[in-house]
Amino acid sequence: MKQKKNQDIFNIDENNDLLSEYFAKENYKEVLVNLEKNLCYIFFSGNGLYFPNTVETFKKTIIKNNRYEWENIANSPQLLQKAGKYIFLRDLYKSWYIKGINNSVDSIDKLYVWLKERTEGYRIITVGNSAGGYMAALMGSLLKAEMVFDFSGQFSLYATKDVLTKYALLKKYSADEERRKYFDICEYLKHNESIMYFWPGNSEFDITQYELVKATKIYSFKFKARIHGQSMYSANIPYLLVQDKQYLVNLYKHYEGKDIVKEEFFIRTRGVKALVKMYLSILKKKITKS
């Protein structure tokens, strides 16, 4: 059945012709950065991969541009100097990877096995935002990653209002025990001491998720922000992703129990000159657009 240009494909299932066609493709990108280094970054795209959820947007974002989240961050000099390999992943169904990434790797369990094989011999760092953060935390725990960078990730889909009825695939697989076991990942994270969790402290959505893990060993960075998925300046992220654990733990201790102001955080981690440079870059882009 031909799908209309502006048809909403948000509440999707396996019978969606367009998504079925592209789910048959790989939906991952593997990039060798430096053969002499044994560090692999795994980047998980979230549900912001394409939006709005129309055929037109899907064709532009996925078919034309072949988009994966985090590619711009991965191209930063800081990461390129440190990484041996990148693996970018996306969930076209935008349903917390409940169907994996493609027709062959079509479950979270299969994705785990697939990633374990792809990262053999590598140290691992996982990265993701929102639904991508959920997978970064889960896979980072299963793969025993040395670091997990979780930006506004969920920890339980049961705690997310209406998500199990709003998303057709989650509703369908809620009766499948093997897939349903990952609807709540708190148990898998219980003993993980390598998760750096950055979240907006004034977002009700994120507050609900934080309450589930506040008693665990997760390192929580609570920002004075209210929009889900947004905490620090994006220019701050590449610098954080290359820091060692002790640096990040010390940073956590400094901010523990505080609401973090992103400007102050930027200055502490990058310096005043870097903040001014970023502001000038933003201003230049605005002037160019106008």
C-alpha cells in the first residue's frame, strides 16, 4: 500500500511498508578510526532520529541522508585522537530497540551477541541520549563497558506514562517474556559503577526515571534544565567522552547534590576562553542565517 507524504508513522508496527523495507537493511555503521588503538565507542541513536514522524521526514532523514545520531560528536578531534573504532546503531521503529536493528539482529538479545562479536579485543564505551541512553546503559552493563555515557536515558518503560500503549511494538511485545524482560533495566544496572548519567533536573519525565536509580551506584549529574534530552551544551560533550573515570568521578563529587548550571559546568570542564569561543560561534551562525 502506497504511503502518503505526510502520513504519521509514529504508531508503527511490522506491517508498515516503508519501515519494513529499510529495516531489511543493515542500520548500523562501523568506522575504523585507528588500527593501533583498541577503544570502541558504541553510539546508540534515540527516538529523535527523525522527527516529525512522517513519511516525508523519514525519506529525507533516513533514505536521503542515512542519518545516525552522534556522528557530528564522533567527528570531533578529541574523539578521533582516542578511538580505535566507532559503531553507530539506530532503531528505525523508535521503540527502544525491542526489535533490534534489522531483520537478522531482530532482538536485544541478538544485538548483545552481535555487539560482543564486533567488539572482541576492544575496550568499550557506550553513548546514547533518551532511548539511546537506555540502550547505552543496558548494553554497557551487559558488555562490561569501561564507561557508559547516558544522557536522559530511561530505566523503566513501565514508569513512562502511556508508553506501552502509545508504541505499537511495545504493546505487542509486552506479552513476550523474552523481550519484555528489558522493559525495566534497573536490575541489570545494579552493580554497574561506570554509568555517568546526565539529566535535566526540572523535567518531570526525567525525575520519574531518576527516582528508580537514585539508590544505585550510578553517577548522577543533575542539570538546572527542564527539557528532556537536554542538559549541558553539546560542545561540552566531546570533551567529556574522552575523560578517564577518575576525572569524571571527581567531577561528580564536586556537583553531588547540586543543581548544575550548564555555563558553570562548561567553564569548569573547558575554561572561560572555550565558552566565549562557543558563544561567538553561535552568534556567527545566527548572523549568517539572518
